[in-house]
Amino acid sequence: MAKVSAIDKNKKRKAKIEQYASKRAELKKTSEDVSLPAEERVKAMIKLSELPRNSSKVRYRNRCALTGRPRAYHRHLGICRIMIRELASWGKIPGLKKSSW
């Protein structure tokens, strides 16, 4: 089980990302638009850098929904490899069976 503080911090980051998503996308679009003057693009880049760091998507960490484990995360199921194996052994994931030979 991951530290509760790490899980909470990640939840706060997710909220910040959603809060600033539209503003960040607008500024990013303006800064990358080659048809605009350079001064306007630089101003957009400065405003973008003044936004909170945790509002950036790359700072969000995918975590297991059951344990909070940050590594070996499976995007399709939203859980880590260890929980996939346990749930498969218990027969909780339809169509998935633990192999043995």
C-alpha cells in the first residue's frame, strides 16, 4: 500500500490539471502559432510558465486504484500487476486466467 500522503498529493495534482486545462491549452496554442508575432508568442510562453507546476499533465502519476502503487500500472485495467495477478487468481477479472505450466 502506498503512502496516503502520496496518493492525496496525486489527487490534488489531478484537480489542478482539470482546473487549468483550458487556460493551459489556450496559452500553448498561442505560443506555438507561427503566424502570430514573436512578441505575442513570448508573452504567452511567459504566462504559461507562471501557471502552477502541478497544473501540467506530465506531473500526474498513474497509480493502482486498489493499492496506490505507482509502478507496473496497467492502463487498460487501472491497477498494478500484483493486483491483476491476485484478482485473476480469485477469478474476479472476467476472461483472465492465471497461467501455470
